[in-house]
Amino acid sequence: MKTFRFLVFQTLILFSVASCSYRPLFAPDEIPADISITEDRNSILIEPLNGAAADVGLLFYPGGLVDNHVYNKLLSGFSSATGVPVVVVKMPANLAVLDIYSGLEIVEDFPDTARWVIAGHSLGGSMAASVVFKYPDEFEGLIFMDSYPANSAGLSGWSGAVLSLFSSIEKISDSERMEQTLSLIPPATWIGESSRVYPADKSNYSVLHQIDGGSHSYFGTYGPQDGDYTPTITREEFHSEVIDYMREFFDENGWR
Amino acid sequence: MRTDGGNLMKKTVSAIVLIVLSSAFSLFGGIIPDGKEIDWQLSTGLTFMPGLLYADQWDPGYSGTAFTFLVSGEYEKITISSGLEAGITYAGITLLFPLKGSFLIARGKSLDFSLQAALMPGMIMARPTPYFLFAGEITGELKWHFGSRSSLAFTVGPRYTSSPSYSASVAPYSLLDIVCGVNLVILRD
């Protein structure tokens, strides 16, 4: 009986320690002054102060085992730059895989927002792709941040637009993984500073962009994450580039 | 180059487990008169947490689910329990270390009814350091004895949970839930 008790305690503690989430690392005054952040039990709403009711919204799925709030800084910067409200879906245990479709219920709380783009970081991006795979008509666009669809949720035939952002050269250096990723998303074009050309037909396409010198945890404001690469640019520079490409993606598709 | 982290968390968790458990059983051992028999029990089960308030605002919903493991000593009408509760919540994984007192109200042939009160210090599991968390609850427990050494316990009652450190540094975190638990209780040899 002592052995059983010991094993149960050890298992619970090891499970809990292994499931620690990264804490957010920013102060409240780092959020733009023109942004309002409110939250309830299930979601965090980031929107411009005194903003008009938006026609389009961004639904965001956090990465695995990071606090739901670590993206507030990046996403408030995006909302401030574009006027687009962002809804971050809170996930049980900070694991999107435990409640994949909960974002759809949250979207129903915004009846004035007719069009939605879904985004996700890491595990959150894969789960966001699974949502699009199952409900392809609910979203017009999908943004991956160091992420790709699960093999069972290929989106190569999806009529929407995809933006895929990679935090560093290391994230695209696995050619086999990249080949598999490209087979799971709509036809893709790389874009960068020297070539920011989007396809003329704004359906069933992907644009990919790799940021130089970032790290996986830079999409949020946390870390460094175990196994992450050492960045050579600042988090602020990284966020600025991400927001720039996200804003352009929204503009190119006529979402604002 | 890759980065590592994490030993501080393991040490913190280990220290809290040792302190809480040793305190609980030392206390219980101290109040039992010499020579009296204590019935020791192990119980394990699930606690479901439908919620009423979130951040002190009316916001009904589901707060999470927890796995519980308790060691209990029963002496006449009083049972003292301590152990571990690992929860899956919207703030992440939580660990609570319950110290629970139970008073037997009515005893039937196969059913017992008790009132329980519990204090539960613990933490929201975060890295590099966890957030302190505490909870308190008052529950009623109906225990059904279905064998000579085993029973099923059903509990229900209000629980208040709060994390001042999480509230101060991330977002308000206080919950009022109506917890519902089901536990398998085994009397030790």
C-alpha cells in the first residue's frame, strides 16, 4: 500500500511539474494605451478603445503550455495597428488539444462580426487548422505562427487564405518537414522584404515568411522556452515584423 | 544554442508536499489519545468544478476538473485527510494540498453523511516559478459502503479559490465553484 501511495503521489507531481506553463513577461504599461483588454472565464478580448463594431475579427489559439496571456502584447499591437479586435481562446491546462472547437462557441458571442480569421501559435496553430478543416466556411483566413496542420487536417483544397510565419531560419531548415507542411496547405509563395507579391486570385493560396533571428517564444512574451534557439534580434523588432506581415495579409484580402 | 530551465520548480513542489503532509499527520497524531484505534483510509477520485463567479463577477461556466488522492485517519466521528489534488483549469495545471476535516452527522447501515471543511494551499504550475494559490471549501459528503473495506463517497459544496500573485501579475484569478466529487475509499489493512 505504501508503494501504491508513493507511486500515485510521484505520478501526480511529475505530471504537474511536466505540465508547467510559461509565465507572461511584460508589464501592463507595455500594452498600447489605445487598447482595451477584458476577459472572462473562457476568453480574452483585445480591442481598440472606443472602436466601432468591427466587421472582421481575429480568433487566436495559444500555443501549448504557455499562459493564455503571453500573446497580449503582440496581439494588442496588431489590434492597435489595424483596428481589428482579437479574441484569445483560453484553453484548459493551456493545451488547445483539450478543447479544440471551443473557439466556435466564443465566436457566437460576437454576432456583429461577420467574418473571422483564425490564428494560432505552435500547438494552437495546428488546432486552429483542425477547426478550419472541420468548419471550412466559418473562416476566411488562417495564420500559422511556427505551426502547420496535423496530417489528418490537410487544407490544400481550402478556399481561404493562409499566412505562415516562421520565427527563424532553423524553423524551416528541416526540408522533409517543410515538404510535408507545404503539402498540407494551399499553394504557397514565399514573401520577404525583397519580394512581397501576393497572388492575384485571393482564394486557395498561402504566403510564407521567415523572420531572421527570432525564436519560437518571441511570438509570445515569455521564455526562453526549452529547446528554443537564441535570437539575434529583439522581441520588439520581431513583434514589429509579425504585425507588419499580419496587417499586410489583412489588407491584401480586403478584411479591413 | 538551446536553453534549459526547471529545477527550482521541482524543489519547490517537493518542499511543499513534505511540509503539508508532515504537518497534517503530525497534528492528527498529536490529538489522538494513546492506545486508541485509528482507521486509516486511502481515497482517490475526481472533482468537477462548475463555477458561478469568475474574478468576483457573475460568470457561470466550468472551472475545471481535478484528480484527488487523499490519505485519511478516522477516529470516532472525526476524520482528518490530507493529500494532493491536481487540477486542469484555465490558468493551467494546479496543485492543491488539502487539509480536510470531516465530522460524521449520521451513520446508517450502508450510508454515512458527513460535513467537511477543507483548507487547500497550493500553486498554479508555472515556470520559472509557480503562483501561490489557495482554496477553501465546505462540503457535504454521502458515503456508500458497498463492501467490507470499500466505499464510494460523493461530495458537493461551495469552494472559493484565489491566487493573489496571479491576480497581481497576470489577470484577476478568483473563483467561486460548486464542487462535485466522487471518490473511491479503501480502508487500509
